[in-house]
Amino acid sequence: MNENLEILKRNGLSVTEGRKKILDLFLDNEGALAHADIEKYTDAAFDRVTVYRTLQTFVDKGIIHQIPTTDNSILYALCKHKCEAGHHHDDHVHFICNLCGKTICLDDVTVPAVKLPKGFKPAQAAMVVTGTCSDCK
Amino acid sequence: MNENLEILKRNGLSVTEGRKKILDLFLDNEGALAHADIEKYTDAAFDRVTVYRTLQTFVDKGIIHQIPTTDNSILYALCKHKCEAGHHHDDHVHFICNLCGKTICLDDVTVPAVKLPKGFKPAQAAMVVTGTCSDCK
DNA sequence: CAAAAACTTGCAACATTATTGCAAATATTG
DNA sequence: CAATATTTGCAATAATGTTGCAAGTTTTTG
């Protein structure tokens, strides 16, 4: 069984062309993708609205997660460690390369715990590191 | 001398109503502000375009910094530790409260260094923690 | 302190990005 | 394979961001 198919079924989603195709993009791509990337790669085979809705569905199901950025865009990346809906194990560091522009999930680098001031209770932590990636060094 | 005036002069910026007002918003506000917040608080006294340009100018001068988010918006916050243009000391942790929605700069909590895989060279690191803030606990 | 120079603002137009309702098409269920 | 449920694409609309330019302000300078 194809991996995309398996993921869709596991999450109780209808199997459609669009979902398979978009999921393949993530599976084939080491880095993270923005909405615009997906439209570009799928060559406008699907309506913009479909892409929005598909991404939202995947986030809801925990198939992909969002990566915070400062440039007014959202990056999406596959959750490698089989997340459940609403309960992401999205605790790894994200790396954005200043040279090639790719965003990479460093799945093996865990976001370190920080000591917060009195009264603050952490629920989740995200970390984005910029610099030069191993391909561009 | 008012603090807003002092900041503008120190950065070699013309002193205008808009800049003083927007800077005051940041000075009066513990948390971070989005473009939309500023339009709301200034009660449309200034054109949208002016707000965009003012924020951009402040970022360029290092007066405010951007905070990464996953919701397709940019948050801005004052740089407490007098940043120079293009050289931010923006190495503190940001906290977003799930209850009141505020974003707070934890100026005293430094982003910890992480060990990256071979070949990755870090330049800057950002960290966003979500949870419950000291007011909402 | 007034005129010149430099800079900032607002407007208008435009571009991009995101959201919603609904009918048609597709997928799943039994 | 028909009935049901879900998904898609289209159209319309909204929200967000950008640019050029003339008019208005601020700063500089003599």
C-alpha cells in the first residue's frame, strides 16, 4: 500500500486525488512547504480553495504541523512521529537556511526546556533556527 | 523628554504624530502588537499604508522586532535592550498565552543554544512558548 | 526665522492571500 | 450499484499588503 494512502486511511479521510498528490509532495520533500509552493508544484491542478482546505484538514488530523515564521507566511511540514489529532509531537527544532531558503525539520533535535518566570505555565514550545544548512555550507 | 521622542531622535527619525502615537502604543503595552491591533487602537487616525511603513521603519531601525507566529500574522514588540539597526538582540523567548491571547516578551529568558546536526551553522534562533501567563494562571 | 531641502503622509489603484456558500462531482457505505 | 456522505470547484467577497505620486510636515541651513 502506498504511504500516502496508508496515512489517509489511518486518519479516516476520504481518499481523493488532491489529498494523495499533496501528501506525496510532503513525502517527497525533505523540507517544509508553504501554501504557494504547493500551488506551484501541483501546477494549479487543484483549486486554491482545495489546497487551503486540504492543508487545514491535514493540520486538524495531525498529519502535518505548522512552523512559525516572521515573514507572514505559514510553513507546513509532515509530522514524522505519527501525531494524533490535536496532540502533536511537534517538539523538534526547525531550521531555515538563509542560502537555499529551505526549511528543514530537525526531527532529532528536541526543543530544550526553558525556565519561565513565576506564574507562567508552558504547554508547547516551538523553535526556529536560521543559518546555513548542511547542503549549503 | 518623552520616551517616544527620545527613541525617535536617537534613531535619527523625523518626529511625526504617527510615529509618536504608534511608539506610545508599544511603550504602554506589555505584550506584542499585530498590525491589526495598531489600526484598532489608533482608531484609524492614520492610513493603513502609514502604519505598514511605520512598522517597517521601526523594524529597520531595530526599535521593534518581529515575532514568529503560526497564524499567518506578524507580531511586533519593542526591543527592550536597545538594538542597533540590523543587529537585534532579539534572543529572548516569546510567550503566547492561550487564555488571554497576549504575547509577552520574556526579556530575561534567553533562547538556549541547541546542538545541531553536522554541517548546520546557526545564525539566529527564535523560540515561542505557548501556555498560560502569570495573569491568567 | 523663513526658505529650501528632505522626508513623511494619504490617496488611489492594484496585487496577493484567505474565506464562504452552494451546486456538481467524487468517494464511501451497505 | 444505489443511497449517503464527503469533497471539489466556481463565484463572490473579504482581508491583507504594495506602489507611485502629489500634497503636507519636518528638518536643515543660511
